[in-house]
Amino acid sequence: MRLQRSLLQLLEMPSARWLLPGMLVKRWLLLAMLGIAVMFLGLLILIDVRFPEVLVWLHRHVQQAAQRLGTQGNLPWTILGGLVFLLGFFMSLVGVRGLVRTIACAIDPVAGRRLAHVIYNRRNLQLGPELVAIGGGTGLSTLLRGLKQYSSNVTAIVTVTDDGGSSGRLMEQFGVLPPGDIRNCLVALADAEPIMTELFQYRFRGSEGLGGHSFGNLLIVAMTNITGDFERAIRETSKVLAIRGRVLPSTLDHVRLRAKMEDGSFIEGETAIVSSPLKIRQMMLTPPNARPLDEALQAIREADVIVLGPGSVFTSVIPNLLVEGIADAIRHSRALRVYVCNVMTQPGETDGFTASDHVRAIEAHCPPRLFDYVLVNTTRPSPELLERYRQSGAEFVEPDIDRIRAMGYRTIAGDFISQTDVVRHDPYKLSDAIMHLLSRKK
């Protein structure tokens, strides 16, 4: 009984559980250990150790086997040692490979079959540059899809002023920060299975109850209620999607956009501002003293590259810069700082804007010289796409590069768009241009 209890206690130890039936590791572990023993035997032969007697016996029988094969039978002691060592090395290699592959397949059957490739890629991404992307909406998530191919050290700093659609309803009903833009960024950085990202983006049909809500928004709200903290809810949701990098709100304070219009009137709320026929003169936050996340400021300070945009200049880019401390942190950063100008104007927000007008809009709200480079697309979309956008009030953003250079900025001009059913930046062309710029700087 005492022996039985001792064996049970031994098997309850975490390290002893590797020896339980069905683990499929004992055979590989035994082969690896046997290989090490054979390698040690080969080393003894190589250094001409003729003790114990088993070495002499082995050498004698190898010589006899060589004679039977018709050779001279005078196999040198050192060659025998080398052969035995190589045999042991091969046995150990097969054992370790089988052990690692068995464990990897148990954890992730798909990754286990291409383990070396997965480890190599993930290690390279971990050693990638520190990248910070600031903005919101679909523009930021488009950029993140490209940046995550170069580094897993990506920090997305996202605006939290959206008050329309599902985000606005959840914000009003549960008192949480709007989750929509954050959800899009999480999905863009996701390394999970495609079905999981599709689930996060799934939007319920209908106009009542869950109608109009996306599953990802509801999950973030549920996580907030469970954890009691919006920032922690984002971290936990990030684990579900296995994202490369991290997503941070620019502030945890509940803020609303407030705009001074061309006639001197003020409009509050992002949806109301965008739907107004009046031109925007100045953007503000209510309350004006929103506090930034310490992690966001630290990411900016440690960044190798900071990218502003692409995205709605007044409602996605500038709101982040109005949070106390963020614009100053960018201005004093030693990182490569790039502003990505939009491809198309946005109705009710940037009607008639050229590329230089976008830059001036940012300059009017922030400290000077907030970025060094302006990335501008110079390729015009097809006439059919332009006509479709024109019907909704959007126009191609003219790339007036000379005016941008006259303002003291360096420009990166080229073809950066993807033309499918919509006109938007191509994530890979965009990130390639940014990373090429970083390599030139180094």
C-alpha cells in the first residue's frame, strides 16, 4: 500500500505526467536519451579509451564484419568512433524532432505540421521594429493589415469619439466607450482562424434588439462588464483573436467631438458634425482635458515609426491628437513620423480638399512639425469608380505635392491604392513604402 501511494504521488507531480500512457512522448524521449548514450560511446572511442571491455569487443566485431564483406578488415579506431558518434547524433536528432513535433501537434495541430516555419516567422516578427499607428475607422485597420506582416510590435492608438451606429447605441445603453473602431483594429491584427475573425465582424440583421450590432462589439461590451475595465476588456479580447501587437484607446475618458463651423456655430457629436452642410473650421473635445493612456505615451516614446492616418482627418486623426500629451509626445519623438493622406474626400467633412489641405487641417490643431513625411497617392482610380464616388459626394484627393513640399515636408508619392469595389489604400503597398523609408533611415 505504501509503495502504491508513493507511485500515485509521483505520477501527480507535473513533470512525471509526461510518462503517463497516451502522451506519445516516451518513445521519442527514450530514443533521444539512447542517442546521447551512443554519442558518448563514440566520444570514448575517438579519444582512444579502450575501457570498458565493451569498446574492445565492439571494435573486434566491426573488424570481423568488415572482413566478411571482403575488405581488408583494418578499420581505424578513430573512424569507428566517428561512425558511432554520428549514429548517436542521428538517433538523438530523430528523438528530439519527434518529441517536439508531438508536443506541438497536441497544442496546435495546424502549426505543428510546419513548426519550423511558424517559429521562424514569429521570431522574426518579435524582433521587428516598434510601430505605432494612430487614427480610427477603416483607414487605420487597413494600415494594420500590412504592418503586422513586418512586426508583431505594433501599437494601434484608436479614437473613441464615434457616436453612430452600433457603437453609439452601446455607448448610450451601457455607458461604455464606443467599441467599433477598436473591434476593426483587433480583427486587422488578428492571427486567429478566419472563421473567428468573420465571427467578430458578423452583424445581426434587423432593426430591433440585436439588429445592427456586430458580434465583436457585443463581446467587448460583455468583457467590459465582466472585468469592470474597458482597457482590460480589450486585452482579453486580444487574446481570443491572438493579435500581433496591441490596440489602445487614445483615452479612457468619455469624450465627444465638438466642431466650430464656418458660420461660427458649434455642433456636438461626430454624426451631427459629419451630416452638417457647413464646413468645419475647428475641432475640439468635450471635456477638453481628456487624459491619455500611459501605455500610449510610452509606445510613442519608444517607437521606431509613427504613422498618422489614413482616415477621416477631422473625425479619426485629429481627435487622437487633441487628447492631452499625445501630440507633444509625437512631436518630441525621435521616430520616423509619417502622415498618410486620404485617397478620396469625405462628404460633409473634407469636400474639395487637396492633399495639402489635409496637412493644413492637422497643422491648425496641433503643434508645428508633427510629422516629417507625407505619403500621397498619385494614381487616379478608374473613371467608373470615380463616377460612383462622385454620386455620393466624394472626389479624388488631388496630390498637390509641390505645395506640401513648400510647407517644409518631404513627400512619398506613388501608387498606393487598391481598386476593387471601393477605392482605398492597399495595406501591403502602404506598409512596404513605410518600411522601405525606415530601412533608408537606418
